[in-house]
Amino acid sequence: MRVVVAHENLDFDALGSMALAGKLFPGSVLVLVGGLEGPLKEIAPLLEDRLDLVPAAEVSLGKVSEVVLVDNARPERIGPFKALVGRVPFLVYDHHPRAPGDVPAVGGRVAEVGATVSLLVPLLRERGLPLTPLEATLAYAGIWEDTGGFSFPSTTPWDLEAARFLAERGAEVPRVRTWVRPQLGEDARSVLKALLKTARVVEKGGFRLLLARAEEEGYVPALAPLAHTLLDLHEADGVLLVLRLGKDTLLIARSRGRLDVARWLARVGGGGHPRAAFARVRGARGAVGRLLESLEAFLEPEARLVEAMTSPVETLAPTSVREALRLLEERGYGAMPVAVPLGGGAVRLLGLARRRDLRKAERLGLSDHPVEGFLARAVVLPPETPLSRVEPYLKEGGGRVLVGERLGEGWRLLGIFTRTDLYRKRPPGEKPLGERLLEALPEGARRVLLALKEAFPQGIYLVGGSVRDALLGRSGPDIDLVLEPGVRAGEVARFLVERFGGSYGLHYAFGTARVRLSFGLVLDLAESREEVYPYPGALPQVRPAPIAKDLERRDYTVNAMALSLASLELLDPYGGLKDLELRLLRPLHPLAFVEDPSRIVRGARLAARLAFRLAEEALSALPPALLPEVLRTASRSRLRDELFLTLEEETFYGALALLEELGALAPLYGLRLPPPEPFGRLRPPREEARGERLLPEARLLLLLFFQEEPLGRAQALGLPRRLQEGLSVLLKAAGGEPLEAEREALEKEPLRSAFLALFPEKEAWLSQRRRVLMGRDLLQLGLKPGPRVGEILRRVAEARTRGEVRTFAEELELARKLVGDGTLSAPQ
């Protein structure tokens, strides 16, 4: 089974993320590790019926096949599921920064946004998954709490966009405020009073930290709201709450900026994210002392005026009001300093000529007067002044300060800084694309690729869908690597298994290998090659070739990119990056579909999964590829495999609908699009029947059921006999024939799921236990009590096991014969 977990003491972001992950991965079990945080305890009764949280103690670890971990990447915070790290695949969705020791995830998304919910919402939106107003409200509360009502420095456009989407889906925004920041109870007010009495500001490196202490016995209320209350009451940049509880001490830290409190509290065993962190320690005095001593080491360098000013600064020479106003309007400035040169780069500063003042003078008829009579005070600050100290001077200088250095009797002006500059966000230095792509991969995949980069200096490339998905921020558990001539698949496979554990299989003839690492990551290795198609639809002839030729043989531009592990250079010979931004699927060349019509199906599948659209070139290339003479020679096995892969997708129906819209579903498969309702009623297979292919096979049965010749289509696709027999049962049920003989078959997946999706009214009948022959039935036939009753029941049970009798009526008929009507001899 797949489980969704977060961390102990769930907050709104964790619980909201669990709810959304449950929608993304239907059939998952939402597991509660530890308890609920603060206000969540109060609203838990409202949520428990909708979320169905299962305590971790009730989950058998041996049955867990995959873990979806949200709002956390630390193994020590997931209770008993820590034992599964390295044994089953983990998908991690988390907004905390990466750190050594994180779970080696094989999929998911880790990015520094305000809330984990904001990473999951785009995935729901892409798939068109519905949300109830309660789910939307809970998710919105997660964003609101972790971004401080969208006021924390960690808030990003992702958070705002996710909140907008949730509001459109019915999130009750006014309710969120009462959920996340409820009125302080008596216990919380008592703690707040103690914290206020002890609060003091510690300033280091220009950072003002509010330090507050309290001591409590018994119940301790949620303290996160108190941290924000103290920050609001004091002019501080951050806060550290120290709460002593018996032998333990809780440390709660919050920061408005500059201080990464997660890294800071990690010194004493804590964790969190840059603006909110928590630790539990023994010996508060020593821990707090170490934190205060190291505070400056964890502060980001504060921006200075010299880094943010506009330079060079233009000055005006003394002139008339009219001329000064003309120059200001010509240059588009709101103000300019008026200065007299002193020589050597120094000026005597007379003041600031502001456009609004000069216009007022002009209205009063003073255009010809000297501008010196209408100047505002000019404030000059040294270039090293921290930006945090500038705002009061901006008020003095009418929204502007000059940046300069004393030079003799005057000033050397370096630049000007305005109120607009104060609020302008300065973009951080952006890393090269290759580095960003590597960092976007799940932690487990990133570690593996870095190990390969170190062990193999040249010739290994991350390619295709792995690059595409990493750039889209939606990596999965499979990694595709291409090895240039000189690097052998077997050599790389052996290295990976020796380094990380696991197993591998080699296909020497094709130069490929599949590696399954111990923690669930799957890597497909292929030695680079080029392909030649001898005729339309044929299987290609291959031969070794460099990476450029390998990319040339691919289907769409977004799949024809490669990342060199050696140089971290992105190879993009066909403009895949641009098409990725436009969300377009563009074939590499006009004959791509004619060479391999299965690429049409792959395109529909990707378009549905990624919310992409086919480019005009793709639409133009479709008609020739769907001609009977082309399809006659197409590989039926490739087409069948692509259909099965499509049915494994959550967005399979959208892909089939697109194929129908393109006029390709009938030519490729002889199929028509069924109605969507039965597919919506499909349930995940029962736990005891769980298997990777059962749900896709149930979808396949439904797809074929609605065709004109279902059994003929099934034979044409080469389906296994059990699926063809299951399809026959569904057709029999549709014809109204009795199904008692098929009851045993209907109890097995995938037939059971398909049957209930088509005939939901028969669920009660299917749930009834099949009636079998009993002793009282034999007595009613006239048999006397005695050993002969047991012997006949045994003979009937054996016939039932062999499949010779399949209904109660058949069992009763066999019993009559065994009782002695002359047809069968009585048992000895």
C-alpha cells in the first residue's frame, strides 16, 4: 500500500498537504505520526470524517510499498516509517531547504516556497482534480499559516497563485483567520505575560533579536502565534522563545529576514525552515548561550546603500525655476540635487530641486526666480549604510537620500536612493541552468548523479523525460541516462549497485541496462545510438553514435534535451526549452509520426499529463501517419504497449479523448471513445488484490466493453486469455444473463472493479456469500443422518474445487446423483 505521512505535531501546512497528496495519489492511506498542533486540535472533529487519518501504530510496515512524505524530508520526524528509508521508494514534497541526511527521495518536489501546499496545488490544477470547499479551506490555511498571512519574506508568487486557485475552489478565507490564529486562551495568555516580562532585545551584526523566557508546568498551548505576537509588539528582526518544561526546554525561533533560523537551531539539534524553526534541548542555559554566541555567523550579509543605489547621480547647476523644471521633465526625474563644483570631483551641495515644488513656484508666477530659493533639504548617507537604517532618513529627505563621501569642504556624490528602491526586490544571483536542473531533482536522484559525475569524468548524460520533468519541477522515480561510446552500461550498472545497493539487469544486444537501487530509484541506462527506419512503421535499425545523434532520434523537442553530468551543460539542439515554456509538443521532423505512429499516442499521453498542446507541425504531420498503407506496416506491439502505458496514467481519459479529437483513436486501434462515467466509478483494487497493473487492466476492460465488437478488439490487441474471459463475463451481465456460475471469477480483480463500475446496483449481490451445499439440504433430499452425509458433502466440495460445479443448483444436482438416483454409484 501507499501511505502519505508528514511529521509529528501536524500543522495546517502539513495536514493540508496530506489532503492534497491523497487527491493526487488516490487509494493512499493518510497516516498520523504523533499528534496535531495547537488550533488543529480544536477543528479535528470537523476534519476527521473527511480525511480519515489512520494512527501510525495501526499500519503494518511490511505492507507499505511506497511513502509520500509531505512538509518534511527528515527521517527522524516520521516515527516508525524511518525504518522504511532505503527499503521502499519515498516521494518527497517539501518547502524546507535541503539538508544532509534528508530522505533519499525518488520523486516529488523540494523547493523553497512559503508552504508545501503551494507545490502540490499546481499538480492538482494540471490534472483537473476537484476539491471540496473544506479541502480548499484547509489547504489555504496551510499557506496562510506558513506565510504569516502572505507577509513573511519566504512568501513567493507560487504561494499567491496557489491561494488564488484555492479561493476560486471555494476556500472560506474569513474562516482561515479564526482557524490559524484563534483567540488566545487562558493558558496562552499566561505564557504570553511571562514572555513579555522577560523579553529583551539582543542586537548583533545589526540584527535585533527578541529573547523571551517562560516556565510552565502541565499543558502547554501552541506557541507559534505568541512568537508572532511578540514580533509585532517589538521592533525586532527575529524572536527566540525559551520555554522550560521540567527537564526539557523548547526553543521556538522566528525571523523576518537575514537569519536562517533552521540552520541556527540545527546547532542544538533543531530544524525547520529559514523563517521558522523549533528545537527541544536539555540544559537551556548552555544551548541559548551557544546560539547567541553564534548568531552573527548565521546572519546573511545585510545589503548596503552602495549595492542598491542608482549611480551615477546627475546634478543641476544653479539656474532658474523654469530651466530646472524643464531639465527634470526632460530626464523624467522627480528630483535632482543642485550642486556647485569645487574641483577634484567634489561639489558643494545646495539642496534637492523637486518637480512638485518647482511646479508650484511656476503656478505662483516665479518661473524666472533662481531655483536655490525653492530647494528641499538634501540628506547624504555613507555608502556602507545598511538598508535597514535608511527608512528614517528617507522621511527626512522627502523620499530620497543621496549617497556620498566627504571630500574636503564638499561631497563626492556616488548615487541616489529613493523610497521606490527600498521596496524593490533585488534578484539573487541566478545559478547556471545545469546546476538549477540538478538541484530540482529528487534528493535520491541528485545523490546518484553526483556520484556518477565523480566516478565517470565524461560520457554520461541525463536525457529525455528526466530532463523535461526536472525543468517542470515534477520529477518521478525513474531516471534515463545515455552513455556515449566508451562508457558501457554494465560498468555503470555495477558501480551503482556497489555504491547504493540494489540489483540490475543487462541487455547486451541492445546496450541497455535497468538498475533498481535499494531505496526505490530506477535508472534506465542506454548506450547512445542512432536509428534508421527501413520503411514506415518498422522497428528501427540501430548503431552506436554520439549523443547528438541519440537526441536526433527522439520524438518531441521537449524530450530531446540532455544534461552532461561532466560539465552540467544543457544540450538543447532543437529548441526544447522554448517549447517547454510554451507548453508545446513539437515533433523533431515532419516524418516523425510516419516513421513511428506510436509517437502519436505518446504525444497524447504527455499532453494530458502535462497540460501541453500539440504544435501546428504535429497536427500537420498526423494525416500521412494515419494512412492505411502506413499503419499496415506499423509495429502492433509498440502501439499496444503505448495504449497500455496510457491506461496506467491518472489522466488516461484525457489522452484517449485527445486521440479521438485528433481522429487517431479509430485508425490506430479501431476504438471509439467510451462515456466517462464508468471510469469515474472505478475504485482502486482491494488491498489483498493490490497490483500495479490491476487498475489499468480494469480500465482496459471498460474501454473494450463499449466497442462494437469487444471480443474482436480484445483479440486484435492480443490480450491475455483471462482478460478476454473477463470481458465475456461483462458482456453476459449486460445481456441480463444469470451470473451465479461467474460469481467466483467476479470476486477477483480487475474484473470485480470493472463489473462494479458498470453495474453499481449489483454490489449487494456480489457481496453476498455464495450459497454452498449443506447437511440440511441432503436431509431434505431424504438422506438419513449418518456418515453418508459427510461423505457426500466432501465429494461435492472436491467437485467445487475442481470447477465441476459452479452454482448451488449444480451442487444440489450432483448431490441428488450421489444420494443414489442411479446415475452415479454411491461412494464406498
